[in-house]
Amino acid sequence: MKTALHLTSLAIAAMMSLGSAGAWAQTARLQEDQAQLKADQNALPHDKAQLATDQARLKSDKAHGEMAAQSPDSMRVTNDKQDIQALKKDIRHEKRHSAQRKEDRAELKGEKAKLAHDQTQMRSDDKHGRMAATSADAEKVYQDKQVIKGEKKDIAADHAAVKADKK
């Protein structure tokens, strides 16, 4: 019995010397939330710089006609248009009523139908936000914007957590 009283009094003395366990846990949680807030705030400028870089690359690639700035749908439409131009050029240089000219005219008709289909598909994909309507560069810009949006949301949540910890 004496031992139990002695251990109890030691535990009480230790708690009093260390302070309230709840206060210590609250201080640790506050420090953790503040550290997370600071980390999120420090990550935001880097993410914004990455967005600016990717937007500049997209603009440059579009200006120079780079493939990274074209979506798969737009590349198909561009290739269809180039095929049609090449066939028209071939037809102009062939003899009238030749077998080759007739064959090329039939192929031209098919290419025009393919172009119309691909243009319709591109409009549909763009309207519905499908990946086939998005270029690689545009996808990077989109992802950067999503990261920044998430960082801002995390910062707001961190501010709320720090405020709640201080109460």
C-alpha cells in the first residue's frame, strides 16, 4: 500500500513539474501546423514559377508550330489537310482522263470525308474536355494550375488549423 501511494505521489509530482499534458500536446500541434503552413507557403512561389515557365513554353511552341503545342486531334486534322493539298497538287500535274488522276480523285474524296470526320471529332472532344483535344504543353499548364489551386486550399486549411490551435 505504501508503494502504491509513493508511486502515485511521484506521478503527480512529475505531472506538476512537466505541466499539463494537454497544454504540451496543444503546443506541439500548434508548432506542427505552423510548420506545415510555412512549408505550403514556401512551395507556392515555386509552383507559380513552374506555371509561368510552362505557359511560356506553350506560347513559344505554338508560335513555332511545335508538335508539343498540338493536341492529337489537331495533329490529325493538320495531317488530313496536308494530304488533301498534296493530292490536289498531284491531280493538277496529271494528264486529263488518266487512270492515275481518277484514282487520285477518288482518294481525294475519301481524304475530304476523313477530314470532316476528324474535325467533328476534334470539336466534340474539345467540347467535352477530353484529353485528345489537349496538347502536351497545355496539359502541363493545366496540371500546374491544379497544383497551385491545391496549395492555396492547403494554405487556407493550415491557417484555419493554426487559428483553432491558438484558441
